Amino acid sequence: MCAFCEAQMKEDGFGNLIVHRGEHCFVIMNLFPYNSGHMMVVTNEHTDMFSELPAEHMAEITSLIQKAIKVLTKAYCPQGFNVGVNLGEAGGAGIRDHLHWHVIPRWLGDANFITVVGRTRVLPESLEESYQKIVETWNSE
């Protein structure tokens, strides 16, 4: 079973990192974030078939990405964002069989690529602190 399917089966909280559950997808913190606040919007259904997602699923995904950006802006005041989906192994998907969109807050001069080049994570707060901040901000919006 994939990490996203396992997370859906757990009770919401720091143990599963789910921030919000929607009708067709959910928002979850990245267990291995590139930057503090790194979230993902994930389909409820275990699928890698982007081209076959129904329009209402795509609409909810887009809406949740917009809200994630609003929440991250309020919580972290980033100077930019990376938003994207990696499809398939060749496309860089870490979890290839379950569609998910990354929403990553960015700042000028951040150490984003050190995670790839140096295999090192540089974060100013713990994942638990990020999770609490995001959940509180999400629920207040």
C-alpha cells in the first residue's frame, strides 16, 4: 500500500500529516519537505491516470491548491511558490502510482536544491511545528 493510501486510513493529526479532507482529494504535509510548509494535494483514489481524472476532481484540486497558497502566504510570507505534479518515474514522481500536486513556498536565496545536491534538509522549524501552524491557519481561512 502506498504512503498516501496509508495516511488516509489514519486519524487526522500529526501522525498522518493530513491538513484537510475534501470530497475527491486531500491536503497533506510532505514528510520530507523541501521548505517549511511544503504541502501536497492528493487524489483520494489511488491512480496515476492524470488524463482520466473527472473535471470535478480537477476543479477541487485547483481550488485546494489556491487555498494552500493563501494559507502558506498568511503563515510564512513566501516570495514565490513552486506548484506542480510529477508524472511517472521519468517525470520525477517519488510516489509514481498516486497522483499528487506539490505546493512549495519559496524565498529568494532559500536552500531548495541542497536537498537534491547535498542530500541534506535545511529547515528553520520542525515538521510538527509546521504542521500545527498550517492546520491552524487552514482552519482560520
